[in-house]
Amino acid sequence: MDSALTDYDRAIELKPDSAASYNNRGELKRLKHDLDGALLDYNKAIEIKPDSAIYYFNLSLAKLPKRDLDGALDDCNRAIELKPDFAAAYNNRGMVRQVKGDLDGALDDYNKALDLKPDFAAARTNRDKAKQTKDSKNG
């Protein structure tokens, strides 16, 4: 992964206005648990190309483990606004809502993700867990 990071560093050096290079380097950083570095790269990608739903989605993925729940929620909302059929963004927003304690909102999002992509296993698993949590609180 380090050689890939070096390659993206070089790509950005050669073409500093490449939003995709910043986004992709951010993905590598996020996978290496360098969340602060990932956030910087995702924000730079958005600065260059503010109409990309995937960049906002990726930004939300880096904010969630940092417990920036409001920021992650805002980024999911923006990704969905830009691409209303983005099943993964609904799933991620559902996860954020679930962590915030909004089980009904989470279930709505997981169901929307499954409406858009019926074979979305992660959304199905997340929905089942949210239902179990809701049932245990109501039971």
C-alpha cells in the first residue's frame, strides 16, 4: 500500500488539480487508519470537484469512526442529494443514524438502500441489527 501512496503523491505532484487522485489517496489513507490524512484528501477532492457524490460518501466513511456523526450525516445527505440512487450512501447514513440512536431513520435508510439494490448484503445485515435493537428496546 505504501508504494501506491507514493504513486498518488507523485500523481498529485504532476497534476495538483486531480480530484480523483486526492480521493484515491484518501481511500488508501483511510484503509491504513490515517483518518486525518484521509479527511484532508477527501476535502481537497471536494474542493476541486464539489459535485461528486462519491467524494462526500468517502468523507462520511472517514468521519464515522472519528465520531463526527453530524459531519458524517451531512456528508451522506449531500451524497444522496447529488446522486439519489446511491444505495451505499443510504446504508452509510443508516449507520450514522443508528449510532445516533435514530433507529426509525436508520431503518428507513436501510430499506431505501435495499429498494435501490436488493442484493445489498451489508444493508440487509444492518437493517436486521437495527430491527433487533429496536425490538429489544420496545420489548
